[in-house]
Amino acid sequence: MASIIDYAYTRRAKVTAANVEQLLPAADHFHVMGLVKACCDFLVAELCPQNCIGVRKFAHSYFCPVLERQALTYTLVNFNSVFTTSNEFLQLDIEEVSALLKSDNLNVRTEELVFDALCRWIDFNPEKRKQYIARLLKTIRLGLLTTGFFVEKVKPHEYVKESEQCRPIVIETLRFLYELDMDDRREVDMTNPIARPRIPYEVMFVIGGWSGGTPTNMVETYDTRADRWVVCPVADAVKEAAVVLVIVVVVVVVVVVVVVVVVVVVVVVVVVGVVIVKELQKPVNSNSTEPEGEVVVVVVAVVVVVVVVVVVVVFVVLVVVVVVCLF
């Protein structure tokens, strides 16, 4: 209570491993959300393989979804260390351990580790837990195991042999692995539950290079778990920016050219009109020899020709620029 009062006045609280389990529930009870967040931040910083499962349960009890999600993510990402060193893993019930083992986000290098994890969980209390072997066996992507490991480690394991429910699972897996071994080039059916890979443990990226004698910006990834290459759709941001810039320039230039042409046309019409009016106002017997009308008409014609030539040149240049940028 003293820490909550201090926080109310100073917006500071000393959160430690000794008081966080009492401080967070108290802060939650009195709706001191700033202190709740401080406790959650402290617990996130203290996450380790030995406490991540307990922290997740603690967060769930006091409705701290962010902390709960981060603790779960830590558990999945560091699962190898969690199931080998954490006593909290051994205390999970069947629903909780099943949810962990079947998660697509479970970060394991191979499915052999998942089999080791379920065996360790059952070994903690075999009399009560070995009845769940068939259910837990279905959480493993058995089609991603090597044939040797399945035949030598899984099939003859005492928990598997003693379970009648495991028999159809073993038969189905043996059939799948046999067909896969008979045709190395056969594509794995990703919709098959026993062969659907989890989120990759590691991915190799191949970026750019040469293809067909020309440079390419293609990005390919190799999933070591699924043993397959995937071509990633990638957009050339520089090229897209260049195309956008070209389009903007083209629009601006076209607008400017149109405006110039309209102005020239208006000027020409006005000049021609003025010349015609002057010619009409001249006396019929005028002896003036100045060819004003002819000179003006020639000048106007020259201006029109120049404008047309400029417009054509600009249009050709724009077409060439667009073609070069797009291809």
C-alpha cells in the first residue's frame, strides 16, 4: 500500500522481484494503471526460461494481455531451453502443454525436440499422463521427422507401443514417410496436418544476381524446415519512385505546353484580328506601300510553326523518357 501511495504522489515506484507479485494485484485492484504497466515492464525484463510460463499465468490471472502475449512469445521462441530446464513446464496440464506443442509458432529446429518435450512431460507423472500419448503425438509434425528417427525412437517407445490409439497414427506416418522416401522429388502436401511446417526456425535469403544473362532483383527464400524454395514478390521501390516522378513531370510539362499553346493561339487570333481591322479601315485610294498585313501574317505563321515544332519535340522526348523508365 505504501508503494501505491508513493506512486500517487511522485509517479515513481520501486518494483523488485520481492514485491512485484503483491504490487501488481494491489495496483490492479485500485486501478493504478501506470503502476500496473511498471510492474508488467519489470516482469518482461525479467523473463527467462525458468519463469516465463509462470509469468504468463500470472498475467492471465490479472488480465494483463500485453504481458501475457510477451511471455507466451518468449516461451515459444525459447522452447528448447524452456522444456529442458523449466520445472513450470512439467506442471502444465494437458490442455496447456497440448496448446504449446501444436502451435505453428513453436520455435524448434526439428520435430525430434517436440517428441523429447512430450516424453519429458509424461515422464514427470507417467501413471496419470501416459494416457495422453496419442493426443500429444498428433501435435508433432510427424511427416517432418526422419524415417530413421521415427522407426528407431518413436514407434518402439514404450508409451507409443502400449497405446492402441497410437496404432493408426503410426501406420499413417509410416505410409507417408515411405511414399516420401520412394520419390525424393515429390512435393510435400502442406495441407496435410502431419507435414505442415511450423514457422521457420531459420530462413536463407538469396537476393539479386543474374538470371537469363541479365541482372535481377528477385528475392528467394529457402525454408530449411520445409526443404523448399519460395520466390518472394518484391517491388523495386527505386523504380516505382522513378515512375511516379516521370508521371508527375509528364503531367506538369503537358499542362505547361497546353497553356503555352492556348496563349499563343489567343495572341495570334488577336493580332490577326487587329490586322484585319486596320486593313478594313484604310482608305480605298491609300498609296501606302507598307506591307503591314503581309508581315504580320508571316510572323504569325512562323510563331505557329515554332510552337508546333516545340510541342512535337516535347512529346517525343516525354515518350522516350517514359519508355526508358518503365523498361
